Amino acid sequence: MLASFDTALVFAVLGPLFLLAGAWRLLGARHHAIQGRIWCTVGAILCVVALFLLLR
């Protein structure tokens, strides 16, 4: 049986995780700067979607 989960909760958890991973890449080695910016962008998009779903 599949357990149901709240989509907004998934986005609310994944968004900050992507932001943290992106910040970690940006603060790390210099050759990961582009990947870090992309991870931060994806994290920001996920956070905005989570906020939209929570306020809807």
C-alpha cells in the first residue's frame, strides 16, 4: 500500500536542502561555482513552489 504524502511538505523539505547543498558547493572548491549556482537556483524555485502550495 502506498502512503500518501503532502506535496507542499516535500517541496518545503527539498528546497532548503538544495539551497544548503548549493551554498556548500559555492563555498567549496572553485571549480564547482556553476553547479553551486544551479543548485541554489533550483532550491529557490522549490522554496517558492512550497510557499505557493502552503498559502493556496
